[in-house]
Amino acid sequence: MRETDRQGAENGEEIRSVLQRFQEGYCRRDVPGAAEFAGELFVSGRDVVIIGTGAAQRGGYEWCEGPEEACGIIAEDWRSWGDLILDMERAHIDRHDEVAWVATVGIVCRHSAGRGEAVQAGLQPTPVHDLPPQLQRLASSAGLTGGNRQQLVWPVRWSAVLIRSDAGWAFSQMHFSYPGLIDS
């Protein structure tokens, strides 16, 4: 983060706290608690936009606008998507006044169910040893390397916009995407 003044550093810690709570929610996967989770982390009284990996057009599949649709895609992710692990520690954070934007990378992983494993968004999983070093470290810190379990891993990109109100920082927009090609 490029903040140098005291207020900027404090805002950076507040933003990182929101990012960490988002990651913790995706680790817990408390489907019945998705509405409460979204209510705590997303702006209220404004339209929230979440663009998922499968979104191709506004208003289509995985292009969610408003609090109810945002809650719906989060709950669906927790029910059926793999484990999302974002590199929040190395996330790029910038801010200007009451708006902050964040970008980072991560992985989505699942345990192999054997032959015929589903492909996500038409993408084959990437072996952990073929991931870029930053994502290999993330996979290792998540315990996805070694052992006898076969992990299916997909690299993912994630960006978000947060807005600060009297209640603190909260997400306004979020975008998940799979990279087309991986450069190591």
C-alpha cells in the first residue's frame, strides 16, 4: 500500500481488516449466514455489484446487482464452488478519499473426486507445481502441497472497490475472473 500519512495507514489497516473478514467468510462457508455476512461487509443503501467468473453480460448469469443478488451468489459460491484462497497479504490497495480499490490473485481448489472431475468455466485445473511462485506459496500456506490428497487448483484474479462511510469501509463492487494464460 502506498499510504504514508498516519490517517492513510489507519485506513489501510481498516481496509485489510475488511479483506480478512471477507476471506474468513469464504473459509467458513456458512450458507445460512450469507445474508448477515453480506450485510456486514457490503455497502447498504446502494447497489452492490458482484461479477462472477461466469458472467458474460450485465444482468446475466453471475452478474449480480443489489444486495439480494450479491447474497445469492455468495451463498451459491459457498455451496458449490471450490475453496477460495486470496492473497490478501500481498493485495494491492490504493485509495482516494472515501474510495479504495483492491486487486490480488488467489486460487480456487477442490479435492479430486476422481475421474470425470468437473471443469470450471471450461478451464482444466492447474497442477500446484505449474502455478506461478506467488500462487505456489499461497497453496503451500493453505496446506495444499504434499500429502496423498489430489488437489484441483484454478488460479483466480480478484478486484474490488470499497467505500468508506461513518460505519467504516465496505465493498461496493467485486469482480472474480480466471486468467486465460498463466505466465510464471
